[in-house]
Amino acid sequence: MSENTVIQDQKTAEGSGDILSGGIEILETLKENLLELDGYRQRCRELDAEEDRLERQLSAREQSIQAEITAVTRQRRQEIESSFDSEMNTIKTRMKKIRSKKDKLKTARISERIQIETAELEEQKREKRAEIRAVFRKEQINRLCGSRLFFSFFLPAGIGDLLYACIFVLVLLLIPCGIYFLLIPDRKGYMIVLMYLAVILVFGGLYALLRSKVRTRHLAAFQSVRLIRSDIFRIEKEERRIARGIRRDRDESGYGLEKYDEQLQLCQKKLDELAENEKKALKEFDSGTRTALAKEITDRNQKELDDLKARHEKAEADQDLAEQKAREFAVEITRRYEGFMGKDMMNLQAVDALSGLIASGRASNVSEAALLYRQENQSRTAARKK
């Protein structure tokens, strides 16, 4: 769409007296004008970005060619460092694998040592458990009565057993709540009361039955088993103490890890040598290579500076022309349409919406379509606020 099209459209509007009484043709022409204006503005943005880019490059070169020298020499220096780092990382990866193998072997040796040093205690535990089984067989007591839960309720031996029993009771009391709130859709207050009564009756009855039929009848046997269980707990505590002491022992001489220590020392020696060679290479670069790079960049950049200046000046002139044309076109559209239709209609989305309203028959001209469009926007805004 050229500027002549806008002028022709204005003549048509002036001939009719008002574009608000026009139809889709007016909106199509406005849409073409807006698209052309967007094209001018996009061109301005592109030229502006190009000018800024060239200006930044030119400014950097004009300030000092040394900036480019610094960037290139920094990159070359980093490449040297990167090469040495790559070699060092290879050795470090190797050391990591060696340490992993060493740790695995050490863990296995520690486990073997713990088994050896606690073998006697393990044998004592087995004997104690055999004594418990013998008591249960003699008294014809079900082995389930040897669980910690049973002793926590009927013959607690300390705070640990009491806490164990309390946790069990708490879980038991939470079950009716879970059933009531998660599994029953039509909840009634009496339901949870009945469930708690059922739990109390079942658990209380079972507790009373076990206490009278099992605990009281075999009290002496259970007391004997409790003493044996206390001995087992004491043995297990001693085992944990021994295992903890072995794991904390820093002496690795008995684990056969010398091979891995030698490999780690050799890798460390290679790392130290690479670090020393890196220092020498960087010193040579700073004293000789940097000077050669600076001369090459200085000779090459002068031509680049001249080229950048010419391109920057051209981009600046093109941008000025594009901005001037975009301003003139925007002013012309504003003068010819915005006064009639309003600023909120000067966008492609609104123009397409107005065309749709006229095409669907909901509005007969631009004025009615604009009014209906604003009303619908206000309704949607009010609905979102609610």
C-alpha cells in the first residue's frame, strides 16, 4: 500500500463526510495502511539495531585497537590453559576411579573386620535366641508372642518399649479417621463413634484375652525371655560400639590398600609436572607470542575501521529516512482515522474484529462495530474482575 492509497481513501471519506458510516472497505484500507506502517516501523527497528551494532563495533575499535589485542591474546592464553586443564582432568578422573576402588575395598575390609571382631558376640546372640525358642517350645507359646510389640504392651522393659507401644496405639486410633474421611462419601457423626467403639472393643478384648490367657499363664516364662532379650539388646549395643570404633579408625595399614596409594601418588606427581609445564608455557606466551599477535591485529584493524565507518554512516542515513517516512505515514493515519475511530482502534486486532462484526451482520457500519466491540471488551473485563 502506497501513500497514494491513503490519499485516495481520504478523498473517499471526505466525499461521504465521515468514515464511521463506511463498511468493510474502509476497514480493509485501514488495515493495509496499518500493515504498511508496521513495515516502516519494522524497517526502522532493523536499521536502528544495525546502526547500534555498527556503532558499538566502531566505538570499540576507535577507543583502542588494544581492546581487540586483549581479546585475542586472552583467547589464545585460555586455549593453552584449556589444553593443560584437559590433561589434568584426565588424570583427576583416573584418580577418582582409583579412590573409588580403594574406598570399595576398604569398605569390604572394614565389613570383614567387623564380622571377625563381633563373631563371638554374634554367637552369643544366636545362643540367646535359641534359649528363647527353647522356652517357647517348652511352654508351648506361639512364636508371635516373642515380638517386640507383644513385650511392649505386656512386659515393657524401658522407655523404648513404652514409646513403641504408644506409636502403635496412635496408628491404631488414626485408622478410623482415615476410613471416615477418605473412604466414606456420605459421612455421619455416629459412624466415627461406632468405628472407635469397634476398635476399642476389638483391641481391648484382644488385649484382655492375651493378658489373661497368655501373659498371666506363662508369666514366669515371659519374664525369663525378657531377661534374655535384655541380654540380646546389650550384645547388639556392644556390636554397634565395636563397628563404630572400627569405622572411625584412621589406620589403613591392615586393609591392603598400598597399591592404590602408590597409584594415587604417581598421579599426583604427574599433576605437579603438568602444572609446572603450564607455568613455563604461559610465561613464553606472555613474553613472545603476545607481541606477534598484537602486531598482526594492529596491521589488520585499520582497514576494518574504515569499512565500519562507511557502513555506520550509510546505516545512519537510511535510518533517518525510514524514521521520517514512518512518522509522516503515522501522522497521516492518525489525522485521517484516529479522530473518527479512536486510538484504541488503531491496531490490527481491533480492525479485524470490526471487520468480523460487520461481515457477520451484527453491525452495519464502522461506528456500530466500534461501539459493539468496546461494549464486548468492557463486558469481558468486568467478568474477569469478578
